[in-house]
Amino acid sequence: MAVVTLVLLLVSGALFIGARKVIYSDADQMLKRSLVLAFGGSGTAGEGRRSGRERAVVLTIDPETGAIENRTDGTLDNFSEEEQRALAREAAQGKSLNKKGVRASVEKRNGKTYVAVVDTAMEDRLQAAAVKALALFAVGVWLALLLLVYLLSGWAVRPMAKAWDMQRQFVADASHDLKTPLTVILSNSELLRQQGESGDSPELDRIQSAGKRMKDLVQKMLTLARMEDDPNRGAWESMDLSDMVMETALAFEAAAFEKGLTIEENVESDLVVKGNRAQVQSVVECLLDNACKYAAPGSRVTVSLEKAGKRAKLTVHNTGSYIPPEDIQHVFERFYRADKSRTEGDSSGLGLAIVESVVEAMGGTVAAESSENGGTAFTALLPRENG
């Protein structure tokens, strides 16, 4: 539409210039005829003059005395003789008179300055009418084209929207249908392990590990598909986010200890938000799991929760990891992996996408920042119910 608007403006401008030239052509011809008649006689405009009120008059200015003489027998309809002399002086000085309802032409002959002035009140009215008509034409055409583009875009996008809906439904259905066979695989592999003599089988360990990763991926795909259908899916309730963050941090301390990590909590109490409890829990767990996964061994993971105006600000920070600027802008995209070598087989690339979906469904925002010296921090701002 920007290109269409530009073309429409150019066409309207060209039409206006052409119309303006036609409208004022008679006045310009009258100026030339008036000067020719003035040059042809001495003291009068010569053949073809009329007395009384005129559309055009010719005045002469004596450069020595400054005296102004009317070379015609008439005067302009809308201007007094004094105003006509003032117009002649301005025209002789090179000033434009278009905004005063007249047009002028100046020539020097026989030691005098000849100024032809024509009344353009009629042309000015025609020009104003032409501008109004062109504006209405341009706006009408633009609105018609806008409606046409809207209808055509809807017609063109409809198949793509239908294909996207079908793809989303397929993902949801496939994810749901895959859960049952995965559960069977995992349960039977565990049964085989328990029935084995030694109870230690590398093959069964690999089956269990791969099955659990696949089950986690399927569950996350199903979660995203459900949130797309209904971002507010499930019952919403008020919850103490402070308690949830503290409990989740305590649950991660054992896993963090195995990696030599320390989890430090800085949580302000009694911060209440409203949402789906399971979804909010998944946000906190995902951010903590992500921080512990990529933190350098022996470093510290910091979890903080504080008031930020009418919102609760949750920040999970880990040192020892760095996400380059070209990657950090994509971290919330599905299946995106900033560090392919480290995340291959360990991450589905869906966790942060779920975090963004949940936070936005609650009316909040989530962002990431990273530096080589400071590490990486994920910050979620959630509306407080007790704000």
C-alpha cells in the first residue's frame, strides 16, 4: 500500500499541475496581450481597450520619479487604484503576487517599467475546486484500492492459514498419540531391567535415556500446541510466586550440587500472581534448568524475585556462559540452539519458547541478556495481583 499511495500522490500531483496550467492559461495570455497593446500606443492601451472595471491593467513606473501611471482606462474589480499601484511596485521588485489574487508580468521598455496585472479571483476559485476534486478522487481511489487489497490478501492468505491450522493440529494430534507408545516403551524397558540378573544393561540404559528425552520433547510440543489453541487453557488461580520460586530452587539444589554449582536465592516474600499453576511452575523450572545446564562447573546460579512497579520481576542468572548477540535474539524461537555442540541431544529447543508463551499469555514479558564477563540472565516480568 505504501507504493500504491506514492504512485497515487504522483498521479494526483501531475493532474494538479496540468489542471493549474490550463486554469491560468487565459490569465497568462491576457497579461501578454495587455503588454503588447500598451507598447503599441502612447498614453493608452491602444486598440481593444475597454473603460470601467477590468480583469487586467497595465501600469508604468518612471524609474527617476517613481511615478506610476495607469496605461488603461479601467481598474481591477477587487482592488483600489492605490492598491494597484502597491501591487505594481511589488511586482517590479520581483515579489510574487499569486497569494494576493493577482498575477503580474514585468517588462522594461523606453526607459520605463511596464507592469501588467491581471485579477485571478476566478482562476483561484477554479484551482481550489480542482484541489478539492483531486483530493476526493485520490482518497476515493486509495480507499477502493485498500478495500481491494484487503479482500485479495484475505483470499490469498486463507489457504496458508488453513495449512497452518492443519499443521498445528497434526503436531497436537501426533504428540498426543506418541505419548502412549512412549509410555509402553519406557515401562517395558524398566521391567526388563528389573527382571535381568544383574540389573545393569547399557542397552536398556540407552533406551531409557532416549525414551525420556523423546517423551519430554513430545510433552513440550503438546504444551505449545495447546497454548496456541487457547493461551489461557486450564484454570487460572492466584498463587504465591515467592513460595513457588523458593520451593523450585530447593528442588534444584541436589542436581546443582552434583555439578558443583551453588544456587543463591534472593526472593521477596508475598508476591502474588494469577495464572495456570502448572504453566507458571514450568516457567520457573525451565529457567532454573537452563541456568544449571549451561553454568560453568563451580560457579553460582542466582535466583531473584522482587517488585518492579505493578509487576513481579523474576531473574535467573548464571555465570560462566555467554550467548553472542547474533544468537540471543533467537533464543525464544522454537528448536533454536545457541550452542549446537553443547545442546545436541540434550535440549529440545522448546523450553524457552514455552516460557515466552506462558509469560505473554499472563500479560507479561520475558527477555534475555548476556555478556562475556557477566554471564547470562533471563528476566520475566509478570503482573502482580496484589499490585
